[in-house]
Amino acid sequence: MAHVSHAGTGLERAGSPSVSPAMRSPLSKMAKLFKKRTSAVVLDGAHYQRCEDLQQEEKGILRRFWILLVITAVLSSSLSFLIDAFTYTTGHLRHNLTIGAPLKAICFNVCLACLARLVVRPTVEAEGSGFPEMKAMLFGKVLFNFLTFRVLVSKALALSLGVAAGLPLGKEGPNVHMAACIARVIHPAFFEKRVRSSHGAHGAGGSGVGSAVSKLLLAACAVGVGASFSAPIGGVIFALELMLPQTYDAFAYWGCFTAGVVGAITYAVERTLVAGGAQILPLISSNVLPGEGADTEFPLLRLVVDIILGSMCGLLGGVWVRCHAHVSATLKKWRSQDTPQTPRPGSSQEPLLGQARGRRGFAGRLLQLLGGKWRDLALVAGITTLNTILASLLPLLGGKQQPLLISTIFNKRLHLDAPEKWVISWAGVTGTMTFCFLTKWFMTLLALSAAIPAGVVAPTMIIGGLLGRVYAHVLLPEWFIEMLLQKDGVPPTELEKGAFMARCAIVGASAFCSAVCRAFAMAITVFEVLALPNSVLPLCCASLAAIFVANKVSLPFFDANLATRNLGGIPAITFTDKALEPVMKVMQVVEMGECLPQVTSLRHVLQVLMSTKHDFFPIVRPLDWNISDQGLLEGTMTRQSAERLLRMCDPTGDAPDKEVDLLDPRFQAPPDGSEPLVEGSPVRVSPDCTVKDAYLLMKVAESDGVVYVTERGILQGFVTLNTLMSREI
């Protein structure tokens, strides 16, 4: 009491009011601080100037995006036209040089195909379609080695040579890949910033350079498909559909449409300037008129016929994807055995008995000239030879280029105009169609496994068109077709029957391609190009039925490719029920020994760094200091930040037992403006959150590729982007 009285007397003598000990505590100081009407943000001129600067920076990014988008669309469409012009010219050259000489035709095609393989051999990134790589990049996998000038040149040359050799190769996927290569070659700095963008690292979410690059990659898909078919609407929907699930905004939507329209216009203008466009046919064309082969007194029955065709296409399309995966893996394994044996520097090998030293036979010198490999060239040569021979034996195929072949399959007068020119006498119309269908089925499987640039859309449309013809000729009896097409008791004419069969081919082409790619956009593309009003419902119903059936049989073509590259998580999120699994099923459970306590010693931080291989470390506050098996998630820290913390707090290593509070404000908001060491608001989800929702959250949030799983704030585990991408199906 005396002490209190003395203190009070002293305070009174100092002219100050009486203050209790509680008023002098840190809690009291904090309460007084929060009573002040102050803020960390001052709404002054500097604040609004910074807002204006950020807005202008965003406008500058979008301005560069639109300029780069238009230039890319023009150049990629021009490149697509040059490839078509080259294949058309080469086809005429082959026809003139090899008339009546099938052996010359075989040698001509084999030389072109082998040259295509030699062009692409040093650049493995140029092989295949290009769609899987684009999809992987949009899902967060940085693959900029696929977007170089070398890849662009190799892919363009090899694609031109492969298509000119008569192989059943499409150019839609390679066009998409080359469009992305063109964009990066024009403005490489625009792409390099994406690696440092938190938003762009995970897809099209957010804003800034990373988001703009993702939109640019998406627009490249639209312009590649739109220019190939001269169908900008179908190209846009095809791009958006194949890259789901993503987060899109109006700029991505209009960017895709702008790229598709500009690319289609550029291709059409260039095609018109070359001899009026009469030489280079569009990829899809037909002479069926509106109403021909579609008018019926039984519309529901006619729709059932198309749905059955679509279901058949879906079943066979799924089987075709499975067959391709098996054939491609088998041929790749066989090619991989062709490893050149190069002697080590300084090593010497004695010649075999009876062999002259330093001399090589013709085969040895030829093998050395070819880089010591022969299996890939033998495979390409064998496939090309077989394709040329089979095409010469089937007059309907007859070595026709793909636009001409599709136009022939969609021709309503195919069975009327000199059928003796294309029908095999001993097989008849039905047998000829069946043989052509089987030939294209197997040759497309082999050609797409030959390790050269190749698209899948056009070849599978040909297979589907032939399947539709077989369906109309074999499975539908003559009396049924007449009943379906008769009007007021008047039987249909032969031309109306031909139009009906051509429509079956059109529906089959759309449905089979939709089943292989799992893209409903193919129905829209076919309708957009052919402009047949009565075909909307048949195309849509058949394609939907095909997609539904194919989903039960196999993965889509492009996603099956990703599944073989340790990226099975992409098709798992896109096309399987694994996307609906709770995140707690795929999360990595976190033990408390792998976490960093809120208050810890530098020695413990070093121990956690050395004992685990994680790139992220959650910061937790244990619920019970004695039983530390649960903790509240308070923050997160990367491995690089933890190493910086050790160097900053103990540069000489003399104070390993020094304690630090990881939630200290100076670690989250350093006074010097440097990069924070601790993220105090980590992205978190509940255990019942689906895998797909967790992935989308990574895309739109600055999560650095990690999402923590908590229940009532208690840490359960974490999921990383790499974990989701590399899941097995």
C-alpha cells in the first residue's frame, strides 16, 4: 500500500493523472492504437497516381496482346496456305512424273516421307500434333522449349513433306503449335515474363502478362483450327472446349474470335489471289443442297437413324483411340532400340577377324550418313510404301489429297457418275466402301505413330465419312431408305438417295471425329462450312451420342497422349470421375515434424529443411504444446525463403538456438520493401472440396502451386500443382 501511495504521490507531483498498471501494459497500448482513426493506406495523390500507373500498365499489356494476336493470326494463316500450296504443287508433280509407273510413285512418296523424318529427327519437340503440349501449357506446365524458331521451321517443313507424300496426316494440330511458336518468336519477352507471374503460372486466371500469354495460347488454338477449316466459329469453340476446365473472361473470348476471323480472312484472300482459288480446294466441301436427302415424313425415325450412327461412331472412335495408344507405344519401343553406338573418346576397338582396318561397307557408310539410326526411317518408308500401294489398289482413294477425298465422300452423285471407275468389280459398292474404310482406319493408326508432325482431325473425318457410307450401304436396307425418303407415296429418286448417303457420310465424319477428339465443336464446324440447314439436329445428336459412348470406352486422343507423359492428371481433371473426388483423397498428409512452429529456433528450421524434400513448409500453431499432433495453419514459407531466413538471422552460424517468431510483421512485410519471407494468408480448402475446384483455385489465386487442406483451421495436408498434373489414371 505504501508503494502504491508513493507512486500515486509521485504522479500527482508530476502533474499527471493517476494511471493503473493495466493501462501501462502492451495490451493497453494495442487498444489505444486501434482506437486511432488511421490506416495503412493514405488516399492521397500518390495513391491515385499508383492506381493510374497500374491501370496504364495493364492497358499496355493488353495493347501488346492485341497487336501480337493479329500478327500471329495473319502469319500463321499465311503459313498454313503455303503448306497447302506446297502439297498441291507436289501432288501435281508426282502425278506428272509417275503416270503409269507405280514404282516411281512409291519411290517419290518414300523420299518425301523419309526427308520429313530427317528434318524433324534433331528436334523431337516438332513431332506429333502439338495440341497436347498446348493443353499442358495452359494447365500450368511451362514447355517453352516447344515454342522456338527451330521447332517452327522443322514442323512446317516436315508437315509439308509428310502430307505431300500422301500420308493420312492432318494439319490442324501442327497449325496450332506453329501459331504459338510464331507468337513467341515475334515477342519472346512477352512469354518469358509468364514464368515470373503468379497468375500466369497456373493458367488463364488473374491479370497481367501471365494471363495475356494464356489468352494468346488459347487464341493460337482458335486460329490454327479456324484457318484449317475456314471456320472461325468452330475454331473458337474447338479451342475453348479442348482446353477445359479453364477460367476465361471476355478478353479471352473475343481474342479467340478475333484470331479465328482474321486467320480465316487471311487464308481466304490468299487462296483467292492464287488462280481465283480454283486449285486449292477447301478441306470440307459437298454438292448436297439444302433439303436434299433430309426431307422425310418420319422426322423422329430419321433422327434415330442418325443417333444410331453416332453411337456406332462413338464406339469405334473410342476403340480407335485405344488401338492408336497401343500401336504408338509398340512402334516407339521398337524405334528406341535403334541407339547409335558411339565409341568413347580415346577408346580403340580391334577389327574383327578378316575385316580390314579402317574400311566400311556401303551399308556402314550409309548408316553413318543417316546418323547411325535406321529404324525410324525404315518405319516411315514402310508405312509410306504400304499406304501408296493400298491407295493405288482402291480407286476411290487413288492417292487423292484429303480435301478432294472428303469432297468425293460427301458427293451425292458418287454412285451415279461412272461407278465403274472406283468400284472394285469383284467386291461391289459395299465391299469397296468397306475396304476403303479399313484401309484408312489402319493406315491412319500407323501414320500418326511415325514420329513426324501430324494432325488427327482431317484423317478421322475421312474415316468417319467412310463409316457413314458403309452404314448407309450395308446396314440400311433399300426398302427402309425408300420408306424414309418417300413423299406422299412417291418413291425417292436416285439423286435423293445419293444425297441421303452423302448426308450419312457427313454425319459420320462429324460424329467419329467428335468421338476421337471429344469435341462437340466438330458438329458446329461441319455445319458452319457446309451451311446445310436441315443438318443441325442430325449433326448435334449424332456427335453428342458419339461423345457419350466414347467416354465409356477410352480417353480422348489428346488426353491419352498426355497420360503417357506423366501428365495423367490433366485428363483426370478433364474427362474422368477423378475430378469429383474429394481433395482429401489426393492430398499429402502433413506430419507436425514437417511443419514450422510459429515460434521456433533456427536449428529446428535447418533440421526441417534437411529432413524433408518439400518446396513448401506450413507454419502452424500447435493446439497443445505437449501433444503436438495437430496445429492451426497460420502461414506458409517456401524453401528459398527459409534459407534466406537462416542467412539473415544467423549469417555466421554462431547462434543456432536463436528463437524467431515466423509471424513477425517484418517477415511478412519487410521494411526495406524486399520480397516477403512468409505468406500469412495461404490458400486453403476444406477436405470435401473436389479436385477440380482445388485446381481452379490454384489457377486464380496466387498460390505458388500449393493449396493447403484444413478442417476448422487445423492443417490436414496439402496438394501441389505437380501432384495434380502427374496423377495416374
